[in-house]
Amino acid sequence: MMCRIFLLISLIGWTRCQESQHMTPEEKSIIRDRVVEMFDHAYGSYMKYAYPADELMPLSCKGRVRGQEPNRGDIDDSLGKFSLTLIDTLDTLVVLNKLDEFEDGVKKAVADVRLDNDVVVSVFETNIRVLGGLLGAHVMADLLRQRGGRMQWYKDELLSMATELGHRLLPAFNTTSGLPYPKVNLRYGVRNPLSRTGTESDTCTACAGTMILEFAALSRLSGEAVFEEHARRALDVLWERRQKGSDLVGTVINIHNGEWVRRDSGVGAGIDSYYEYLMKAYILLGDKVFLERFNTHYSAIMKYISQPPLLLNVHMHNPTVSARSWMDSLLAFFPGLQVLRGDLKPAIETHEMLYQVTKQHKFLPEAFTTEFRVHWGQHLLRPEFAESTYYLYKATGDPYYLRVGQSIAEKLNAYARVPCGFAAVQDVRTGTHEDRMDSFFLAEMFKYLYLLFTEKTQLPIDIDDYIFTTEAHLLPVSLSTAQPSCQGNRTGSDGEGPEDDLFTHTCPSTDTLFPNNPTFAKSIRDSYKYLTGVGRAVHPSPVREIELPLHDGGMEPVEFLKSMGISLTPLSDFGTVDARREHTAVYRVKLVAEVSQTLDEEEVVPHAVQLISPPFLGRTVLTAGPAKFGLDLTTREHGVKGSLAKASPYTACGPVENPAELKGHIAVALRGDCMFAAKARRLQEAGATGVIFIDHREGSSSEETPLFQMVGDGDSTADITLPLVFLFSREGAVLTAALEEHRNVDVLLLPKERQLGRAKTDKPVGINIKLRLAEDQDGEEQEEEEEAASGGGSIVEVVVGEGEELKGDTTEP
């Protein structure tokens, strides 16, 4: 017994000191070596199984070649048949001191990569991944060449490739506003009849505002000012179009007239790197106008969007109103940006919130609610949380962030590692994998993790001489002085920016502000340690009553409870009996599933797509997810019936090309490229009577992934009146195969419980058990012992009185 007590005290003491415990150099070395081994596994798998393809499919152990795999919608716009993962990884090889592999990779890129492919690509993704990758690799190659010994054969080939790619992206800027098209054909540009693009009318704020670092660096290194000029003009337009009252920007903007298409404003997906590039453009280029704009936006963010530790989307024109009740994982970069500005307190608060979410779900879900429940369960091995962890450690010197980084690495190894690399997690709730390993995993994740556990003296470069792009590519801060400047911006600030503070015009000095004092960060974190409920002691609930139906099976109520596996113990056996209940038979029971608190997401009513035309005749029923907008199928007793027609374009993100076929039919459309609401509006205008959306994620199914409800676009969706359902990929394949084989296919859309042919059960005769959940004031120490012995849960007192209903009192310890 004494041994148990000593062990318990030791464990408690270890836990309490864990936060402040310094990580020894030996421990850091072990973790660093583990990170390198993980990188070797990921990069080696790509080179072995995928190269020269753009990306690795880690479950299939092969490369993903665009056009040879099922179309995934806008996700595939990152792929341009230019060995994306290799180019995105080159400067990571230098940071990890893999100089032989770097030289070999540069030779492969120079010999094998072509940039004139007849492929439509995302301007944003190609800029940050490929152009940024070529520039970062050129800077590293030039540095190694100047040192002598290595890369003496290098003749600026990567810079020549970067310049060529820059010219192939320039046609995207041929708009009346100066905002770029979101897509471009690498061979034919935008408006060429062969380009298969140029019909887009809008782009995201980040897509237009995340060009300046790469384009300015290209101009400074190549001597061609045209790139920087176009990137500056795009930033000018976004600045001019900000909402002057709130100083916020929206998420999607029309590239022709500059009008906002989506007016929700936040720091996550669609806007994130616009703010990042304003700050970093000042650091890289030394142009004060970028800092003034960033400071103006930052003041607005902290006034309206930041609700520590949360970062919530608001309406840009009415910023006191939240636009949604969930957050996306891309906002995890923001604490790192706050560190660059020197605003440590909110950075620590938000980062701690994100860390608590990862503790609850193993990884950051793609989106989660303000109650920290899963909204979208996908995890794509995104690096933003690791990025902010690295910046916070650099700023505070707090070893707590080393432990956070250790946790990131361990979870990747435990839950994402597969024989041929690392696989994205399709849903954090189930742990199922997705057959993708995006290039940013190698470009960013391993860079930040390696730097976190490596001393500056152990690096082959002076990391402080470089600024990280949003893809973590390295650009030298010396560009602001070593190369000629581009002409100034057309617009400045309005001269009436926010009041100056300590960091309005200077970068923070970590030596002065945060002299490696871990207690500074810990005192802030402690307020958010149990934010999600993980590890928190559960307090008794207030008195409330619930009723449970008890079917009459001819058994006494207590015997019935026993038959369900609920063990009953007389309360007197515990030595405490409420005097008010001495005349009754009082039992104490432990309910685990029935009365325990859960952190599950809100309930989603399963819907169905039932094929009712011959030869199916209702026997084929596909499980579907509902929408939070459009016609509520639960209000239609017999559902909605119709014949199927496939939308053209399949994603329904451009003008509908087959309205005659869709009129009076239920449209089938592919998820991706634009919002569900935008697709629904187009198809409704074309005359469709309903829409079935099919997931573009290969291999997804309702058996492996929990259903979710489709959400709108942040604006009112009252104009959408047709029914909408969502099928995962495997169920969608059944539907499309039926349509291709039989052409005329009739379906019924309805809640699954109402599907045709489903047997109805008679309503059972029953009585009610009334459980009263109340706080137990007696025997607190005893209850703690019982709790420890039973492993947690709710304690229910079932009270059986002669001639009375079966009653019970529940205490949640």
C-alpha cells in the first residue's frame, strides 16, 4: 500500500514538473535523429515509388499522375506534371544537412522537369510550391557553390527555370483589376482557345495576395521588374477594396470588378497568407507600406476576430456578428505570425487551445467547432501547428514547446506512418487513412520539426539570414539591400492608421522581452490547460430529471436493469444512507454509456438515395449526408423523387452547359472547386429539382467516415430551396455506374429511416423509469475512491419504493 502511495505521488510530481522540465541535449538529439529518419522514410518512398510523378500515393505505393487517377477536383490543380514533391523538398534537404541528396535532386530537376505542359494549374499553389521551391533551391545552390567544393557545375539553371515559370504565370494577371485569375494553363496561358480556363470570375484573397515574396524575389534575382510590379498591383487592389469601416477583407473577390463575393472575414482558409505576406514583405523588402497595411489589418483582427483563445470569422461589414461557429486548421499559422510581430500573449493562448484540440483528437481536424468538436474530420498532415510551435519556442525558450514538437512527431509516427511513406488521415475520429501525401508535408513539416530540435551551430546555414515563405522556402533577407528595388506601390496607407505601439515599426527583441523565462508562457497557458475538457475533473451536475422508456417484458424493473448488465449494490453497503430514503430500497449503480458526458459532434440524421427504377426497384439504398440549407427532407413524408442527370461541368462551378438535360431532374455533381451553396444555386437556376453531391476524395465511404452536414457559404442560403444530399466516393461510384449503364435512373431522396420497403416496428408497450440526476453532498472522499476504482463515469442511485415508480438519483463525480 505504501509503495502504491509513493508511486502515485511520484507520478503526480513528475506530471506537475513536466512543463518546466528542460529537455537535455541528449533527448533533443534523439528526437532530431527520429525526425530525420521519418523524413528519410517519406522522401525515400517518394523517390522510390513516385518520382518523377508530382506526388506519392502512400497506400498504393505509386505516384499520382494527373489524368491517370480519378479526378479530385480543385485538389489536383496543384499537380502540373513538374515533379512537384521533388522541387518542393529541395531546400529542406539543405536544412537537414543532406547536401549529397540536395545536389542529386538539383541535377534531377534540371534534367527531367518541364514547365511547358498542357496542364491547367492553380496560380497560387504553383507560385508558393514550385516557383518558391525553385527560388529557395537556387539560393541554397548558389550559397554552396560560393563556399567551394560543392555545386561547382551549377550555372543558375534553377533560376532560369524559375524565370520561365514566372513568365508562364504572368498571363493570369491579364485582368481589368490586376487581380490574377485563379488558374492558368502552363502552355497556353488563360485566354487562348486551347487553355481550357479563363472563365473564372473570382478568386480567394490569399490566392491573389500571396504572390509578393516569390515574385519580388524573382525580380530581384533575375533583374526583371515585371513580376514584382504585378504582385504589388494585386496587393494594392486588395488594400483598396478592404472594408474601410472595419479594415477587414473578405474571403472571395471578383477578379474583374473587385467586388466581394464572400464577405466573411477571418485568418484561416481563403485569407491566411495575405496577412502573412504583408508582414513578411516588409521584412524581406524593407518597404514600410507593407508594415503599415499589416498593422492596420492586425488592429482590426485583434478587435473583431480574436476572441482569445479563439479566432472566429465575422462579417466584414458587420464585424460584431460571427459568420460561423467553427474554425479551420489553417489558422494554426497565426500564432507564429503574432510571434513575428511580438504579440506573445494571444499567440500563446491560441496555440495552447490548438494543442488541447490535438490532445483530444490526435491531430488538428480540418475544421472544429467553438466547442472543440469535429466539424470536418480530415487531417492532411498540415504543418501550420508545427510552424507556430517552432516560432513560440524561438521566442520564449520554453521547453514546453519542445514537448509539443515531440508530441507532433510521435503522433505522426504512430498514426500516419505507412509502409510507403506517411498517409493523410481521412477522419480523425476513425483513424482511417487517405491515399495522399501532399508535397507541403516534406517542404514544411520536417523543416520546422528539425529546426525545433537543432541548435543554430548545427545547421549548414545561418537560419536567421532567411525569411520563410508560406511554404517554408528560404529567401535571403539581404534582397532588400543587395538588389535594386522595384518602383513603389500605387497606394500607401491612408495616413490614419492605428495608434503606434511598441512593435508598430520595429521587430521585437526576444532577448529583451522574453529572456528564456518559461514561467512567462506557462502563466498564460495554465488558464487554458483544460479548455477542451481533456484531463479536467468532472464536477457534479445540477439537479435535473430524465425519463427512460422501459419496455414491458414481464420482468420486475430491477431485474430488467440487471439483465442489461447494470450491477446493483445496496447503498447501505457503502456506509452512507440518506435519512430521507431509509424506508425505500436504495441501490447505487454505475452507468457508463447511458449517462456519461460525451464530446461527440452534433447528431446528423442519415439520409438515403434509393434507386427505385428497374432493375433496382428500391433494393439499392445508398447512405447519404444531409445539408444545413435547402429543402429539409425530414419535413417531406414521402421524400423527393426524380430522374438523374449528370451536371456539366461535373463540379458545377462554372456556367451550366446542359440546362436542358438538368431541367426537371435531380442533378449529380462532384464536390470541389467551389462551395456547395454556389453549386446548388447554379443547378437550381438550371431547373434541377434536387442535387446529389459526390465526394471527390478517392475511396471515402459512409462505413469508414462519419456523416456530416453540408454547410453554406457564410451568406444567406434562404434562396436555395431544392433538396441536397451528399454521397461519399464509394456510394457515389455505385450511383454513377448505374447511370452510365441504364441512363434512365429514378431515385428517391429521403431520411434513411423512411426508405421504401423498410419494415416498421410496432410501438412497444412500456413504462417509464424516472432518473433524477442530483448532487451528492455526502462521502466525497469515499466517492473519489470509488471513482478511482471504477475508472470514472456517472453514479446512479436507483430508488425502488413499494407502490411507487422506479426512481433514481445520479451523481456525476
